[in-house]
Amino acid sequence: MPIPSLYLLLHSGDPRKVAINRNPFSIGSSANNDLTLQGHGLDDQHAQIVWKEGEYRLLLLNAQKASDPKHQKSLRSEGRTLTNGTLVQLGSLIAEVQIDLATPQRFLDTSARSLRLNEPLSRGIRLDAVDIQRRSRPIFGSIILHKMSLTFFPGEFVVIAGVSGGGKSTLINALNGKHRPTGKVLINGHSLYDHLDSIRMKIGYVPQDDIVHLDLTVLEAIRYASRLRLPHASEAYRKGRVMQLMEELHLSHRKNTPIRKLSGGQRKRVSIAVELISDPKLFFLDEATSGLDPGTEHEIMLILRGLADRGSTVALITHATQNVVIADLVCFLAKGGRLAYFGSSSQINAYFKTRSFDDIYKVLEKQLSPQEWEARFHTSDTYEKYIVKRQETIPKNQDFPTAREPSYFHQWRTLCHRNSRILIRNKLNLALIVFVAPFLGSLNFALWKSDIFSRKTGDAAQAIQMLFVAVIMSVMAGSLSMMQEIAKEKAIYQRERSAGQGLTPYLMSKLFLATLLALYQSAVLLLFMYLSVTMPEDTFTVSYMYLSMFLASLASMVLGLTVSAIAPNQNVTPLLTILVLIPQVIFGGGILPVQDLNTVGRLINQVTITKYPFEALVTLSQLGKEVASDACWSRTDQARESLTPDQIKACHCYGEEVFTKCEFPGLGKIDRTEKPPVDLLKFHLVIQSVYDKYKDIFSVNLVDNFIAMTGLIFGMIVLIFILMFARGY
């Protein structure tokens, strides 16, 4: 019987496939293994894969390192049977087993030699900051981070502390690639900012704000993060990684709980899990322990300690004082962004001659100036040991990974799915979006008579008002439903953006959601309009009315997204939305006809999103169709006075045929007398009172109208791109 070939699909940043070509096949952290995996918490001789009795088995050589303590003994003596699709945990690394039955295996007879992963950063990241400095503004800005040098070795846990105004966040943002300082920031000897696209997936960052959607469950939030951060990994690996992180961060029992219902510590652990999903080798946290009780704070610190022990470089900004000793190093900043200390956490009190970490803040503020503390550190043995000696060993000419092209379609699809899940999870918001259109549509029954378009009993002026109100309803429903969509997740998007999330798929996912909602809202509003008022029901009219309502709704949602991109936070979006909606009502042409507006008003009218659907609906309703096509009404008032009897007779909405043939709402309500000239004047006055105000929209070119509306939508989309890019989204 031929031996099937076995492969391990290893996930350390990029998935890598390793053939098991020896029997037994050894795995460990030392160089004399068939597969050497460093920086993942493995023993020197960690495990073996053997072909025995017709099957592959995994034997853990050190039972204390087994991933499943309940089965340590059996795994060591008998081994775990490996089948196709099995997930194997090797330290902090998960491998997926792939068995090829079609290709027989031939084991190599040569002596074992190391098969290292071709991943230059697999053994950890060394971070060097060389003479970095940052100003509040590029030109004429004050110095907020004075020139300093730092070195973090792989596997070190560094606490960044300091007085208020010390520049802690400025420092961490300079080191994580967010804000470029002067000087150099090096990753294993290479410029961080020159290779940011290649390294960004290896950098984790948890800001002060939550970077998870509160409406999602714990499992959903981490799962979506895995799809975005590990786009090239298999679904089996992503699932295993999610489960592993929830277990390590003690979140498994809360996996189906909405994040908004978690405690502060649990919520912070979810944010940490989201960042750990891609196994970052350089991990930054900004105030991750602030606001937590001492027990939870200690728990978070231990989690970070464990992460550093597995090979990651961890830097934490914190004001906490009780658990600093858990860290390896402390970077303490004096006011104005000056380095007052960088060295061992166990020696910091001796350096400042204090009894506790809390006392350092008092000493730093009272005894010397920030410049003096900086100068004192530069002349200390600590500076020589932890700055000078370390920087002398900065590596040169090390290999560096190349950037891997992101899959924008994968990002878009994942974001669309996540947006829909968030919408479904937020029951109140979903109910408002679902029921606002029927509610607004039902107002038509209270506002208008069903025969408002009727020649006998209708009213042309009210019919036009009804169509304008329908557009306003559509615009209000759309803009209000999207006005917070970007502002509410600014912190989340900015973090995902820095981790490789594209702006285009992000915005396209919002537009996809807007399109679905616009299709629904416009259908509901049009349905209620037809249920409440009698209008033309031919297929052409209904289809184009729906298209007009859809474009109005979609444009208003894009307008809402524009407001959301402008707003500094989601609390001010309602006010901004009201401010942009008022011009849509005033200058749309329904309250004040366009010809009654001044020059500025007419210019504003051209860019209102209510103008084009309103004009299209008036044309499609056919209420002024015959008047617009009448040869007599198309003339000026002065020209109509000089019409001959034969010319008037040919005009069915101006001559005597107006009594019987002209279709215009409300003509049938005029009482006839025995004096035809008087009656004709009455009819003319009824038509003219509406015609003089709205004649230009009785018969607009629908194709040009829809093109203009589409152009307006496209223009707003481009504006959103510009706004988000300019504001650092």
C-alpha cells in the first residue's frame, strides 16, 4: 500500500506549506530539527510526526508543552492520529494537516537538516528609534517629542509611562507607523516607514478607544477580524486561530455575548484579540489598562507578559503603578516629550531614589526641570547600557519581507457581510430603518385626497406639493439612516486602515448597504403613494417613478455619508444633517419655484438632491403634459394675446376644447356659466396659476435628468473619498 503524502500548512503571517519528507519528522526550535520554528514558544525538541501502522501520528516530546493537558500522556506515548484537515497547535502556531492520497510519499534517506520558514521576521522584531523627534505641526510647530533614541529587543515587554503632556501617545504613534517623526525608526535594521506596507500586518495596535463594534458578539468581532487580517489563510486556520485566542484571553464562555454587554476588562480583551489575530511581532497598546479594577489590570498585564514571552515585542502606555514590575523595561517621559529614563523596571525606583512607582511622578515634577532630568539620564550608566550599547548592535542588511497585494474584493465582501450583521444585531436601529419608510408613507393618507390628480375634482398645485413632499420623505429617511455610519466607527476604521484595509472597499461596502436600503425605502414610499393617491399606473410610469425615488433615496444616503465623513464625532451628526437638509427643502423647487429664486438660489438649486427627482416625478405624473405640449401655452403672454381664432381652435388646452378635452387637475371643479368667454378665462386662470410657476418641469428630459442625478451622486462619492483621505481616515 503506497504511503500518502502529508503536508503542514503553517500560518506565520503568510501561509507556508511544508512537506513531511522524513520518517520520523522532527519539529522544534533548535537548528537540528527537520523543521525549525523559532519565536513560537516551542521546545528545542518539541514534536515528531511519524508514519506508523498505516497512519500519520503526532507525538509531543515534552508533555508539559502539550496544547491539550488532558491528553498529554497519551499524546506522548501513542501520538495523535493526523487526518486531512486536522488542526495542530505547535506552541503559539497553528498548522493545518493536508494529506494527498493521489501522490505516494517517498521519504528521504539523507540525514536530517533544518527546514527554516522563509520568513525573515519569524524570530521576532527588533525596534530601534534613532534620534527621533516630532513637532505639533511640520512648520512653526512646537516640539512635542524631543530628540531621543530607544531600542526594544524581540520578546521584551516595555511600559511607557510619564507625566501628563509627556508625549506618550506621540511616541507610540511614531514607533507604530502612524505619524512619521524626524530621525529613524528601524525594524530589524530597516526603515519602518519605507517598508510600512510590508510590515504593517506584523504590527498590532490597541488605541484608547474601542476598536470593535459593540453590536457584534465576541465571536463575530474576532471572526470578522480574522477574515480581514488573514485574507490568504484557509477558513480552517482562521477558525482555529479565533478559538485559540478566545481560549487564551478567557473569552470562550462569552463568545455569543454582544460586546456592549461585556465588562470593561472583557471588552479590552476583545480589542486585544482582534489585534492578536494576525500574530503581530510588534504590539502597541495605548492605555489598555485605564479604568480597570486592579484585578483585571493585573490580568491584562499577565496576558501581555505571556505574549512577550512567546517572542513578540510589546509596548504599553499605562498610568498603572502596581504591576509595572511585570514588564522588562520602563520608558519614562518628562513633560514636553523628554526622555527621563529607559531601563529595567526593577531598577527604576533606585534610579529616581523613590520607594514606589507612584512617587516618581511627584519627584519628576518637583525636583528638576524636564531638561535637567533628560540631561541627568544622558550621563547615567543606565543610558550607556540600554541606549548606547544597544544601538551599537543595530543589524544591517537583513532580509525583509515583500508586501503582499491585498484582496480588495475579499475586504469588500467581508465588510458588506459585517455591516449587515451589525444592522441586524442593533434591533432598535433596524426597527427605525425598517419602519420609518412605512410611517412616512402612511402620512399621505392624512395629507392628500385620493383624487388629487383628477381632472374633475383634483388640484394641480396640491398635486405638485404632494410629489415634492414624497421626495422630501425619501431624502429625510435616507440621510437620517446613514448620517452616523462613518463617524460611529472612526477609531475602528482608522486602525483597520493602518493594518491594510483599503479606503475603496470600505466606502464601497457602505454604498452597497446604502443601495439595499434605498431599494427598500423607495419601494415602500412609492407603494404608499400609489395606495393613497390615484396616479398613472402604466409600467413605464411606475418603473421610472421608482427609479426617481430610488435615486433620491440613494443620493440622500450618500449625503448622509458625506455628513458622517465631515463630522468630528457621531454626536454632532444630527445637527449637521439638519443643516444640510434645510437647503434641500428650501431650494428644491417645490416650495419656491425656481424662477422665483435669485441668482444664488438658482445656483444652489442646481446641486440640491431634491431638484431632479421632484422634476422627474412631476413629468411622470403627466399632470401638465397636455398643457406643456399645447402650442398656445408655449407662447409668451403677449404672443397669446395676438393669436388668431384658427390658432386658438387648434389648442385643446387654450381654446374651447379646454372645457372637454384638456386633462389638467381641477378643471372639472370650475362652475360653467352661459358666457363662454368668461368661462374660458376662468379655465385659463386655473391653468396659468400653476403653469407660470412650474411650466419648466411639466415635461423635462428624463434621460438628462437621471444623468444629472447620477452625476450628483458620483460627485458626492468623490467628495467623501477626498474628505476621508484628507482627515487621515
